[in-house]
Amino acid sequence: MIKLLFVCLGNICRSPSAENIMRYLVEKEGLADKITCDSAGTSSYHIGASPDARMREAAKKRGIKLVGKARQIEDFDLEYYDLILAMDKSNYQDILSLDLKGKYRDKIKLMCDFTSKYNDQEVPDPYYGGEAGFHHVIDLLLDSCQGLLNYLKKDNLI
């Protein structure tokens, strides 16, 4: 079983979207027994909150339901998860700062490393923007999650 953790700042927009999109793609391909997904935030701002309503609406228009409760990443997560996917470079640095000995560095990646249709190097935070930003993030994550799934299959990790 491959364990994936998606991480953004507050765990209410980008990372729960990535978690639920990946779960959707995994179930669609019949791989739910091989891949498990979770998400977390680097901050404690929204602990216990559901995914942002605007994000849920954008995902719903693509047939994806966003569920979950926000939590903050913990030291334990670095050891437990096989891949930790940061939404942006700031999140990436925050995750690395938890890994004081550099033991888990190789399993921490940027989500946009797996995109094939977009030039984005980071998943932008849509929180303070308009509706179009939420739709862009869903589209970007759909592409990136598919790319991640292809990577896992290609490298025989699942």
C-alpha cells in the first residue's frame, strides 16, 4: 500500500482537493487497495474545518466530492507517508523544516512536478481570489494527480 499525503497551508483548499481528486482517480482505476490518501496543512489556522465551500463547488462541477477535516502536519507524518506532496514552495520548505536530520527529504515533492498540461510550478492558493481561481486549481490538480498516478504505475510502485 502506497501512502500519499498532500500538504498546503491551511488544509481547506488545495490539499483536501488533491486528496479527494486522487482518491477519485484511484477508485476509478480500481486501485483503492493499493493507494491511500490524506491531507494536512502546515499551519493550525483551520484545524477541524471542512474543505472550503468554494472549492467544494468547483470540484462538484467535475463530479468530485470534497470531504475531510483540516489538520496540521506532524513529525510522525514524515515517517508514515511514502510520498508527501507540497502545493507550493513555501509549503515544501515548511515540511523540510520538520525533517531536521534530512532523513525524509527524498519523499517530499512539489505537486506540480507531476503536471503535464500546465506550466505552473506551484498550485496557487485560491483562498483570496475569485471563482476562476478555484476552477483553475481543480483543473491543475486533476492533471497533477493523474500525472502522479501515472508515475506510480510507470515506476511499478503500485
